[in-house]
Amino acid sequence: MASLVKSVDQLVSKATCLFKEIFDGEAPKIAACAPGRVNLIGEHTDYNLGYVLPMALPLVTVVVGSVASGREATVVTVSENADEPRRVDLSLPKEGFPPSELASEGCPLAPGLPHWANYVRGVIHHFRAHPLPGFRAVVVSSVPLGAGLSSSASLEVAFYTFLQQLRPDDGNKISKAIACQQAEHTHAGVPCGIMDQLVSVLGIESHALLIDCRSLESTLVPLTDPGLVFLISNSNVKHSLASSKYALRRAECEKAAMVIGKPSLRDATMKDLEGSRDQLDDVTYRRACHVIGEIQRTVKAADSLKRGDYQQFGKAMVESHNSLRDLYEVSCKELDDLVSAAMEVEGVLGSRMTGGGFGGCTITLVKARAIERTIEHIQRRYSGTPTFYVATPSVGAQSLKLP
Ligand code: ADP
Ligand code: MG
């Protein structure tokens, strides 16, 4: 539950203690944090340049550190579900960085092992104000890893925000999100869309963001009704299919757009899709049908939220889930079971899988008075052990003052 989520202050204290322990009593001088996120609706639409409706979470990654002499960077991470500190030493390149091409083998910031450090290498590589001084950093996170709440973007964005204090860039927030997305593409090998990084940078308290992933413009959607809560249920499963299917879905969408004759599925209507139906195999047709329908649904759903029509928003959530399950085929039994269990509770208005799929989390819109009942019911009905978080819309990345 939200009350059990560590606050930013607690994470900063933990990171500071660890930093002193590892670096001979030295106190860190600078700190930054960035949140994970949950997507309310608009799934698998970001890389099709459509709309998404995420909010930043009170789950965050914190980075504390200080400048060090020389050109070495030492980074240590600890996270909630990987409690042993993990350390990596990196050499920062001197002149003429970053190179125009991806750092090649032998280059200090080329992707390599350990894998988690690739997120850090990638962010340093794509940072927009080189050269950086040497530094030491400790990373602590309350975002569960690999649960679909974007621990990866929160790590990238928190780390970028930390680097901005070592050497300020031009402060452009959109460019910062793109640099972090690039880090994930080139170094972690994950061809993600822009949603996670953008909302981790731009998140605002008490608001979701309707993001147009083509123009990268975002509109604030207030979420201030005390009578309603978005509840996250973590299935605590992740099927190994997740990353290969993600890449496959991207390829299927590109194929669909090409056959329909549009630059992306964002530009296609249901009428365009029906007009090309004969040239599309059944699978590709269904993938495109999900994406085109989901983009339209997301815009309408954001409107419902703005109007306070929560019944309608809840209905759109369920339609989204069914479309992801039946047309896009990225759900799994655990997510379907969590959604079905939630929908049985009086006071629940809607529920759906959120994130890439094949495990991870569901998001449920529920009346505040029914929250305890909903959690109990899901716990009773779900065969595994779920974890719950109340999704309080929170602030995006920021630098922090150390005490
Ligand atoms: P999600 O972003 O949904 O949590 P991903 O698979 O995209 O799932 O990213 C999870 C990966 O990101 C982890 O396996 C790890 O490599 C890396 N990661 C994220 N946060 C941390 C952290 N605090 N410390 C070390 N690695 C991290
Ligand atoms: Mg991720």
C-alpha cells in the first residue's frame, strides 16, 4: 500500500548512508530523483506515434553522489527487490565526446556487462553536455524492477538529472526524455517508445498527462477527486516472452502501416484499415485494429476523465484490456485473472493490464470507499501473491537538496 512506499526522504537517507559506507565516510554533495509511472490507458500506442495517458508515481529512483578527481565514474545501485549493492567502475572519455556513432567495442561506454549498468552507460553516452567530471554515485530505488512500472526510465531520468548537476545542459526537457529513450535503445537493447521517459521527466502532482507521441506535446488531465483511486495490482509474474513479443509487435505494426500506405498507424483510420483488409493477414489486421482503436479510445477516455465521467472512463479501461487480450495478444492468465477479480467488486469502475504485458501490473479505477474491499477480494481470488500500490499522481524528475 502507498503508506508502505518509502518516501523520497527515506530513500535519500538510505543512499546517503550507503554512500558514506562505500566511500570512506565522505558525504554526498548532490542528489536527484525521478519517478516510475503507470499508464492509465493507451497501451502499445506510443511507438505507433499515438496517444498515451500515464501518470508519474510516488515510486522513485534516487541518485546521490559527488564529483571525484580524475576521469573515473563509480556507480553503485541498490533496489527494493535486489538488495545486494552492485558496483560498476566506468572510464569517462576525454575529448571530442560523444562520438557520432555508437560507442564501439573497447570504448569505455560501449554496452557490456553487468547488464543493469548499460542504462547508466547509455545515459552518460547520450548526455547532452560533455565532458563530464569524474564522479561517484549511489542509486537507490523503490520502483519494483521489471514490473511494468518503468524502473528503467526512472533510473535513466534520475541519472540524467544527477548528471545535469555535474554539468548543466540546456535544460530542454523533451530532449532529455529523448536522450534517455536513446540510452535504452542503444545500450539496454530495448526498442521502447517515448512514454516512460517523457512522463518521468514531465510528471505533475495530481495530474495524468495525455501525451501525443508524435508531436510530444502533453495536456494535463487533473485527477483530484478524493472519491476515486487508481489501484495498481502487481501480479509479481513476468513471462520470458515479454521482450521478444514486444519487438515482434513493433514489426507487425510497421508492416500494417506499410500495407495501409501510411507512415505510422497513428495516421490510419478504421476506414483505411478496412480498405486494406484483403492485403493484410488476419494477425496483422488484428494488431492494427487494436492500435487504431486504442488511440481513439485514449483520446475519448481522457475527455471522459476531464468531464468527471468516471463510469465512461472505466468502461474504456475494460475495452482496452479486452483489445490487448484478444486483438494484440499481450495479456496473460494472471493479468486476466486480476482484472476479472477486480471487476467483481462493487465500487470498481474499470480495470486493465498496464505496461507491455505478459505479466507486470493491472490498474483499477475504484471508489475510495471500496479500496480495502477490492484489495481483499483480489487477494482471495488471485492464485499468486499480488502487491498493491495506490497510484497517487506525483511530480516528475527533480534535483534534491541534501540536508
Ligand atoms: P520496468 O522498466 O518495467 O521496470 P524493464 O525490463 O524495462 O522493466 O527494466 C528493468 C531493468 O532495468 C532491470 O532488470 C535492471 O537492469 C534495470 N534497472 C532499473 N532500475 C534499476 C536499479 N535501481 N538498479 C539496477 N538496475 C536497474
Ligand atoms: Mg522499462
